[in-house]
Amino acid sequence: MVTANLQRSLAVPPSIRASPSPTAGGAAVVQEGNGRDLDSAEQLVLDLCDPALREHALLVISKKKEIFQDALAPLLWYSFGTIAALLKEIVSIYPALDPPTLSLGASNRACNVLALFQCIASHPKTRMLFLNANIPIFMYPFMVTKTNTRPLEHLRLASLGVIGALVKTDDPGVVEFLLRTEIIPTCLFCMENGDELSKTVATFIVRRIICDDLGLRYICTNAERLLAVVQVLAQMVNSEYQLAVASVQRYPAKLLKHVIRCFHGLSADARACAALQIILPDVLKDGKVDTYLVDDLATRRCLQQLLHNVKVGGMGGAPRPGLDHMMGILTI
């Protein structure tokens, strides 16, 4: 009875379903296959609203996201009760964050929910609807957990993946939302406390925000905020280099690439250049990390441009209220 009621209320926008193809042969077979995939997706989305079927539906949909392609995100968003059911899954594990009692099974289930949110965040027709409903805020508690247990680290990474999907597009509305909801300190926390993958995704998010004019102004017009960003980036470079030299672990080249591009983006601002003159790690200046960039010509060029910008941008300049005081504290 419940499923029947849901079936009648499943709203599928006309644009999701393909119109009949006038061609025959192979094209018709492909379309028939796509139709079966969509029918399967619709049934699985209906199952999300049934607590008894939800866990299995989450697992299957998260595995078949690529098969369902562009139809899945609108289907999830517009179908009655689905987003509420997914949010209920997310909120239900908040009590297990502190103290950290979350099981790996519960974490995997929540990560499957986050995979669906990432699908919605990636789709051009649902991205802004997703933001306007403030749904990303529900994931912020997962990103700032202080314990690095495997279940919690999985949640952190999956949540960062949703934000990473949002910033992959050059949309000022996305950046404005993320800045307004304090994503910068959240990412800085992940960069200091997460594992390598979480650090890499968090740094990518900061890099994308720095590439936006609004994001760059947001960081550079506040001295404390600017120094917080620069110091965390510098600390990451130094700590990862020390571990690599001590042969404790390999140097994470992908993380290094994102850090260098963050520094490069900041160097477009004179205030940031002044901070970088003092804080930029020596291992970036003296070529010690070059060995980790042998196969990445683009990042090596980016590093050279960064060093040039810092050298030229730091010469002279007008007084910088707040920043000069902070620089003085650092050099005492």
C-alpha cells in the first residue's frame, strides 16, 4: 500500500525520460536498455523511502550511479520524500560522532547517502537547488570530527567529496554559499587533522575557492584569515617533506600540487605576497621538492611563477592595516 502510494507520487520531470527514437536497429536496443535502467532507478528511489528496503537500495544505487547517468540526480531530488529520508539517515548518526562510537557498517551506509548527495551536487539541474536548501550544512559535522577512526575518516572524506563536486564548476553562487557557511576554517581543520586523501580533497576545495575572485578577496582582506590559510599550507609542506626525508612515507605528489597551486593563487594578491615572503616554506624555494615534481611540468612552472610573484609582489607597497601588525608578531 505504501509503495503504491509512493509510485503514484514519484515525480519524474519530462526531461529525464527520453522521447521515442525514430531510428531502428542498434539505437532502439540502446534506448530500450536505457529505459530499463531508468525503470530500475525509479524503483530503487522508491525503496529509499521504505526503512526496510533503504539500506539495500542505497548500496545498489551508489554502485550503479554511472549506469543511471544524468537521470539519477533529478530523480532523487524531485521524487517525493527521498531527500527527507536521506537526511534522516545523516542526522541519525550524529550522536555517534562524540564520543566516537560509529561502527564501520553505519559509516558505510552514511557514505552511500553522501555518494547520492554528491551526485545531486554534481548535476547542473539540481546543484543550486541543493545549495538553496542548505543541505551541505548537514555534512559539516562529519568534516570536523576530532578522532581519526576509520569509520569517521570515511565520513570526512565522503563529505569533502560532496563539497569538492560543488566547486568543480565555476559558479560564483557556489563559492558565495561556501564562504558564508565557513567552509574555509572547516577545510583548514581537515588539512591539519585528516588523512592524506582528506587533506588532498580539502586542499583542492581551498584551491578552487582561491581561484575565484570572491574567494581570493575573502581570504586576503582579513589578516588573521589570510595568515591562517598560509600557515596551514606551509605546515603541510614542511611536515610531509620531513616524513618523506625520514622515509616514513612517500611524499604525496597530488597533495603537493594542490598546495603549490593554492600558494600560486594567493600570490596574485599583494597582501598575500607579503605574508608568503615570511611564511613560504624553504623547501619550495631551494628546490628540495623538485624531485617530487619530475613528471609534473605544469606544477613545476606554477612553482616558478609563484616564486617570481612573491619576489616581485613583496617589493615596497602601501601600508597594509592589520597585516603589518601580524607580520611583526611572526618575526619577533
